[in-house]
Amino acid sequence: MDLIKGVNVVKLKQIRNPLGDIFHVLKKNEYADFNFGEAYFSFIEHQTVKSWKKHFEMTLNIVVPIGEIKFVCFDDRKDSQTYLKYNEIIIGSNVNYSRLTIEPGIWMAFQGLGKETNMLLNIANIEHNPDESIRCDINQFKYEW
């Protein structure tokens, strides 16, 4: 898959254990220049879509340890090599367990695919600031959910 410039998917290790599984997320040596800002969990129900959002400063590092979520990224940066390109990336605990990194300036929306509640973890480089991002309606871009 040709990814939008600024979107990256890294396969992560899962260690299955009858006493409780271990899911890797992020190692310091993978991001030597990454500044930790905050980490949070977000939940999404089956078939629910959370609308488009674009950050101006925040880099997202997302994993889905519970369930399965489809992320759709859209590049509207006119000076980008991947201008007007979409990416669909599905990650989850039992399907393509990976870390999705989305750099600032890229639109992102997501949909819960797992039958139960789906949970993502975002490890961001800055603390939440409502002034550094914008949202728009789900129908703003030509994408069929």
C-alpha cells in the first residue's frame, strides 16, 4: 500500500500467554526524538464513525489493543506528493496489530469494526490543546463509509 506522506504503519509484537497476553506499543529507541505529551484511550462502538479531524501540531501514535478499527486518512496539503490521496488502514488486537503514526496536517476519521466496544490508545507528542486541531462533518470529503 502506498501511504500518504506522514502516515506510517509499524507491525507490533504480541506475546500470547495463557495467563494474559502482552501487546507491545512503543519503544524509546524507535522514536529517539519523540517528545511525550500525553496518552489517552478512546472508545468507539461497532459501525460508529468518528468524524474528520486534522491536527496542526500533534503527532498521533495509535494502537488498537481491543477490537478492530478502520482509520481513513486524507491528504489535502496542496504542496504534498500525496495530495488528494486517501488511505484506509485497519488495525486491531486480532487483525494487523500495528502502530499507526499520523503526522500533523493530515485529516483522519475512524470507524469501529469490532462487534463489541473497540478501544484505541493514542500516545501523542503534545498535550491536548483544542486550538491546535479542526474538525469537519463526515460528509466533507468524498469517502463512502
